[in-house]
Amino acid sequence: MRTGTRDRMNPLDVNCALLRARWPSLAAEVREAGGGVLQIRPAKNGLPTALANGKWIHSQYDPVREASVWAEAQGAQVQAGELAVVLGIGLLYHVEALRKHMPRDWKVAAVVPSRQELHDAFGARPLGEWVTQVDWLYGSPDDIAARLSMARSPLRLLTYEPAAGLHDDFHRAIERSLRQRLAAQAGGRLHVAVVGPLYGGSLPIARYAMAALESLGHQVMWVDHSAHYGAYRVMDGLKEARHRALVQGKFVESLGLYTVSRLAEDPPDLVLALAQAPLELPILEHLNRKRFVTAMWFVENYRHLTYWRHLARGYQHWFVIQNGACREAFRQAGAQHVAYLPLAADPSVHRPLALTPEEKTEFGADVSFVGAGYVNRRRILPLLTKQSWTFKLWGNEWEGAEDLKPVLQRGGQRIETETCVKVFNGTHINLNLHSYTGEGLDPQADFVNPRTFELAACGTFQLTDHRALLPALFSENEIATFRNTEELLSQISTWLHEPEARAAMAQAARRRVLVEHTYRHRMETLLAAIGVSRPDRIGAILRGERQAGYLATHCSTDPELARWLREFPSGQRVELKEVAARIKSKGPTAVLTRDELLLLMLDEYRMETRDLF
């Protein structure tokens, strides 16, 4: 096409003509789609810019300059050989800038969630030949994820937030599908340090996560702080509150230094902390400077426990049990990567049990509840004591609840997990009432507590208060719910007379847990999410690119190094320290080659940079 002819065409015709050369189907769909997603406006410098839903997608002043700054920052993350995948369309200033910023032989792809939005972009301005130098990914999220997973190159996802937010669900679905595919393909072995809290509900979850990682074949370092809880509680005896807070704060700081010492002895690929792990912001910033990959699984209600605000920018990856507003709040506080990761069950712990006659007598009941004495439970549970059924209450922190004293078991002692499992198995209807500091049901009922999954894994029937995130995890044929106290009493009366229906629902819930909701599933998802965002580190290890066989076949230009690598089992992960150890095993009198001496020098440098203090 002659230049003069192209100049007389409108931008949509010009850009679709360029796209048609490599993507004829997409070009036709974009042309026919019509626009209207973006409102095009002139920027201060005269170039077109855009709004959507009342928010600016590009700069009101200089969209080109803004895009250049974004591309420079994002492009710095991309490594040679990776495929840079851009999420967010807008008017494509940022994609154009990234394509120009990166070497021509490096690959760039752009995800197209909406043909209408791309129609707006193509009609706003002529784009140029770079359109043919980008891979355009369109179709369903699964289709796009399938194409990306078949790419020979590691993937680097780059998000242009102002535009990506218009299709947040679409992009999350792609990332979820990619994580699932990476988790299914993962064969590499990571070294993960799991940092637990001093005490509390996240402590057993940390242990379940550790067991799940080990079952997946990863090497796990358990940094257990529960052994220090006794010393921490001794300080409660200090009468002066400010002294107590100061001393306990210093104690937590020392536990952070202890954690760093453990990490220095055997540096892991990933530091995974559970909620309330004693890692303060200065410690996290120190680990970041030393290039550790850090993640936090925040298994708490973010509205009630708000210490995360001070740590948001400290952890590189956050995993939370609430969605939507929670993830946005973490991002606003400075968190880099925030993903939804619900709780789960450990089927080796939470399982069906055959109780002895004595156990049936102690743990059996028509209705039971296991948990701590939150305000809402103190108000609601007394209603269950005035009915014809038998009701037993288990757990601690029920001091002062005189109306519940007749049904409180073991004097309100804290019960261990194994006892909980026996209660679950001995009860016809297990009440699962989520905690709330108000008097009724939580008006912002979103997250699903661990008890939901644990009861289901035991194959026992449960009745839980309705949660916004529950339908995506269990169907109404797997878990029964109630929305108010009247419905609670009615549901109990109904279900007590339906033993076969209860059993069928309980078994369906157990099947769902075993297929989708174990801690093994959660750890696969967590590692895959980090692997997708860090393809050159965690992703490379998970893909098996640090194993001896893979490395040996990819260093054909260095036969000496290939020979060393073939001395290891093909499936064994090999790092610099393993090669250096093999060289050192030759003994102090061995004559070493130049390459061997260089490898030993690199290993010494590695050890120096890992000196965390």
C-alpha cells in the first residue's frame, strides 16, 4: 500500500490493515466490534488520551512520556529469552513504548480481553509498524493460558494497572489458569523456609503448609517460634503496660534476628511466613536487600487485625483469604503482589473416625460447636440450649458466659486438634459460626474459616453462616447455610430428622475437599503464583531448569561443565554450591583447571554475599 493512500485512510483502517497481515481473524473482529469502552479526549500536548468509568487510563498531560516511564521500569524486569506479556490495552501507548524499549529480537505479547476496547485504541491514532511486532493474544482466558503455557520461553507478566483494571476478572482468570498449568507441570524441587508464629490459629496452618510442601517433594526448613511462647508469656507478669509492651517488642525483634540467622545457615529459595510470624519491617527490608524472595499467607480477617498495613511493602508476595476490597487495600498500602488463597484441610489429620463407645458418649451430640467465645457466639449459642436437642460447647475463652456453663465441656479448656476431630465425627450437626466482634452475624461475611474445610474433610455434616466466598468453594448440595438466627433454629430442626440427606451432603463435601481444597492444593497454587511472577527464579526451578539433566543438555558449548553436570543424577537439582562441593571433594592437593578455580571463586563470592549480618 502506498504511503499517500494510507495517509488518506482513517486510523482504524490503517491499524487493521497492519494487523491483518499476521492476525486476519482478530483484525476482522476488531473492525466489526464497535467501540465505546474508552472515552477519547485530547491531552494537554494534543495527543489523544482516554478515560473509562470516570478514571484516566493515560496521562492527561503527556501519555507518551508516562508510557515511556512505565516501559523503562517494567522492561528492566524482563530477562533475555523471556516472553513479556502485557495485561492492559487502553490506547496502547505503554505497549508501543515497551516494544521500542526492548531489543527487536525479544518477544512482546499483549492480551486482548475486549475487541471493543481494541477498536477504540485502533481508531484513536495511527500506531505504526510495531503492531506487527507484537503477538496479540485473544480468546477465552483458558485459550490464552493454553497458548502461553505452550510457549518455549519463560513468561514475564507486566501489568499496566489503569487499563488492566477494566478487565480484572479476565486477567485473574488467565493468571489462575497459568498457575494451575504450572502447578501440574512442576517437577523442580524448591528449598522453602516456613516461618511460623509464636501462637494462635495460624500456627497449625503453618504446620499443615509445611507438611504439604514436603509431600510435593520440596525441601522445607521449619522456623518454629512456638517454643518461645512460654518466655513471651512470662513478660505478661510485668504490671506496667508500657514496660510490658517495650520488653515484648524487643523480644519479637530478637526472634526476627534468630530467623535471619537460620536463613543465613542454609539460604532458601523462598521464605514463606504465616500470619503473625515475628518478622518486623526492618528485617523484611534487610531480606529484600539480600535478594530473598519473601511471601506471607495472611490467614486472618484483614478488617480486624490490621498490623498488615505496616508490613505491606515488606513482603514481596501476599496471599489473603479475602478478595476484592481486601486485595485493593493491600495494594494501596504498598503490597507488590496480592492474591486470593482460601484456607484448606489436611486429610491426614481431618478425617472420618470410628469412635469407641466411650468416645461416642463423651463426644456425641445432636449439635456441637467448637471455638472461642467471641461476642456474637455468646449471644447466639444460648438459643441452642433451650431446645429439645442435645447441645455441647467445646473450646476456651468462655469466661463469664454463665448461660452456657451447663453445656461447656471440660470446663472450657482449649482442646487439641485430635479431640476436635473426634467431636466432629461424633456430632450429627456441627455448627460452624464464624467469629465476629459484634452481637449478631457478621454483616461483612466474606472469608471462609478453616473449620469449614476441616469439617468437610472429616465427612461430617455442618451448618454454617452464609459467606460471600463460600459458593465458589462448595455448592449448596455440599454445605448447608443459614442467614439469621431464626433460620439457624429452623435448619437444625429440619436436618436432625434427615440423617440420610445429612450423610449424602457430608460425603459430597468431603469429595470436594479431597479434589480441590487440601493444603497440598494451596501450596501448589501459592508456588505457581510466585513462579509465574518470577519466571527467572522460582519459575525456573519449578520448571526443572535447575536439574542436572536439563542443565547438561543446555551447555553444549562448555563440554567441561557438561561433564561435571553428568556426574549428578539427571533429576537432581544442581546449584553452584553443589558443583563447588564436587570440585572440593578432589582434595587439597588436586591440580584444578582454570574453570574449576573460577567456579570455586564464584562460590566464595556467593557465600560472602549471603552473610546476612
